Amino acid sequence: MPNRKAKLLKQQKGKCPWCGLSFHDWDVIEEDHIIPRAIGGKDEYKNLQLLHRHCHDEKTTLDLKEIRKKDHSKFLEKLSQFWNKFDWEWINDIPTFIGQKVRESDLTNG
Ligand SMILES: [Zn+2]
């Protein structure tokens, strides 16, 4: 969408927010989601920016790290939700179910 690009370019005063340098005719310019869509960023103007291709690559690397971190904390959140469902307490440094009976079939069938 060249219109979108032109508008963003104007909004950024012709500069790449990543490295702070102006875009030149020979630069490859790419659209970037400031907040990656993978972690809830929207496809709208205020979440878009233009970056040099090499700057975009750098940012993507960082974004992926952020996405992985987020996935990791999502995993921990799920894990703690799992533990909250059960009555359990630490016995001899082992989390031990109390109250809720764990059937043997649940354990063997994974
Ligand atoms: Zn740049």
C-alpha cells in the first residue's frame, strides 16, 4: 500500500526511528508493527512504522526474544493455574496433592 507508506514516511519526517537516520531513495524500507502482532499488536497506523530493512531485521530479532519471553510467562501462568486447581502442600520438599484424588489411569495415560 504505497499510500500508507507515504503517510507513515511523512509522519516520521522521513527518518527511521530505529537508527535515527533519514531514508534515502536507495534504501529498502519496510513496514513494521511496533508491537508485534504475535503479542497483541494491532494492524493500525499508530502501531506501524517504517524501518530500513536492516533495522527491521534487528528489531525482529529483539521482538522474537520478547515473544518467547511472553510465551514463557504464559506457560508459567498456565502452570500456576493448574496448581491452583488442586489442594496441595509441600511435604518433604515435594508438592503433594491433598483432597483431590489422582487416579492411577490419569498418571499412566499421561
Ligand atoms: Zn534505520
